[in-house]
Amino acid sequence: MVHGRASWYNGGTTLRIWAIHTTHIYFINDDRSAPMLTDFDHDLFADFTLCPTEPFVEGSGQGAEIKKIEHAKMVSRH
């Protein structure tokens, strides 16, 4: 389980989850597993159960699919 922030970003893989208190980013590469973030103006803070689709590489992002979201809270970026 990863306590993180899911956010939409422009370019490349658009949905990313930052594992809070780390420098690790997960790229969500399965549109069906993406949480219901409706716009670029909000972030979703939650406990994410992720299934990595790529091996972990220190200092690099990692592809993943979301299997479960718990304790979700939507927060405005403004």
C-alpha cells in the first residue's frame, strides 16, 4: 500500500501518483484503473494498493496499475 497523491499532468503519461515522503513516482498506465479525477485543478490523496507493471529502478518512475483506493480525499490545487 502506498500513501500518495494522484494528479493529472500534461504530456507523456498523464496520471501520476507520488508516494508521499519519498521521491518515487508511479505512472498509471492503465486507464481503467485510474481514479475519477475530473480535471487538472484537483489532486486525490489516498492509500493506493498498486500493482507495479515495471521493475523498481532507484531514481526512476515506475509503471503501475491501481487495484484499490482507500481513505480518499479530493483537494483543490488552488
